[in-house]
Amino acid sequence: MTPLGANHDISSFDCGAPELTRWLGQAHTAQERDTARVFVVADEHHRVLAYSALVVGSTSPRSLPSRARGGLSADIPMVLLGRLAVDQAHQRSGLGDLMLIDAVRRAIEVRERAGTRLLAAHPRDELARRWYEHKGLASTTDGRLCYLRLRDAAPPREPDTR
Ligand SMILES: CC(C)(COP(=O)(O)OP(=O)(O)OC[C@H]1O[C@@H](n2cnc3c(N)ncnc32)[C@H](O)[C@@H]1OP(=O)(O)O)[C@@H](O)C(=O)NCCC(=O)NCCS
């Protein structure tokens, strides 16, 4: 897993979801503008096989259960897995799983440096939502967000009272 760099070849990438395939073409610009950090798995020819994009954000507590809200009524800080996609030819071989684990690890690092409660993703459709749930994320009551409480994923460092 490496940050997307100028040497990576994105020309043949196709994940089957046109908006996610297209977005990879804008990923360098997003990085330059600090609106996302993009990470890729590439083959020996530097062809991108999978990518993820992380941003910092927040979400309304309204659709979150109390365990995820932690008693807060203000917006909940989170690391958003804004995009996650695997090239069609390489799907179902564990790359999505690898990208998700990497995103959790990076979100835990963010939590060490700046308060953030969740890693979350907006599933693009029902299949994606089921995939995130299969990987252990919970869905909000409105189904618009899948999330993981970082405190449950990180090594304990304080009493878990909320
Ligand atoms: C969703 C996506 C990222 C998954 O990546 P992947 O590399 O194909 O998935 P993995 O190989 O890591 O995971 C496969 C596992 O998920 C399961 N799985 C696959 N699709 C599933 C689904 N829709 N619902 C539940 N489980 C599913 C498989 O049975 C397998 O289970 P296992 O880990 O217990 O063996 C990929 O299919 C993709 O890029 N899709 C198009 C874009 C997209 O929908 N992105 C989601 C973010 S919006």
C-alpha cells in the first residue's frame, strides 16, 4: 500500500462503478489541494489495482446509536473513507479487505493526534453497504453511513466509559 504518486498508471483502472473509476483521474488534483489522501495497491508495472481516499470530516449524531455518539449532541468527528475501489479483474481477491484494514490503521493514527471517534464510509449502493457490514462496520439507522468506532479497533489507552 503506497500513497498515489506520479509514477502510477491509472489508465486501465476500471472498478465497474463509473463515478469511482472516473474519480481516480482527479485524485492527483485532490491530493495537491489537500482535499484527500489517496492510497493505492499497484502491480509490478505500477498499474493501479485498487485505491482508497481518506478525508477528515464529521457527521450528525442523529442517525448514530448512543455508543457511537458517546453522549455527544454536536457533530461527531470522523475519518471518512471517501472512496474505495478495486479493479474488476482483481475483485474478490482480498484487496478491498486490505484497503479497509489500511484505512482503519490510518484512522487510528489520526485519532492519536486529533480527536476523532469513527472511521466511516458512504456506501454507494446496497451491495457496498452489505460488503462493509460483512467486514464488521455498522450501518446508521438511515443506512447512509457505515462506521466503525475507532476505540473498538485501537489498542486500549483509556477507560472505556462511553
Ligand atoms: C466493494 C469492493 C471494494 C470490495 O473489494 P473486493 O476486493 O472485491 O473484496 P474482498 O476480496 O476484500 O472481499 C471479499 C469478501 O467480501 C464478500 N463479499 C463480496 N461482496 C459482498 C457483498 N456485496 N456483500 C457481502 N459480502 C460480500 C466475499 O464473499 C468475501 O468474503 P470473505 O472475506 O469472507 O471471503 C469492490 O468490489 C469494488 O471496488 N466495487 C465497486 C466499487 C464499490 O462498490 N466500492 C465500495 C465503496 S462505495
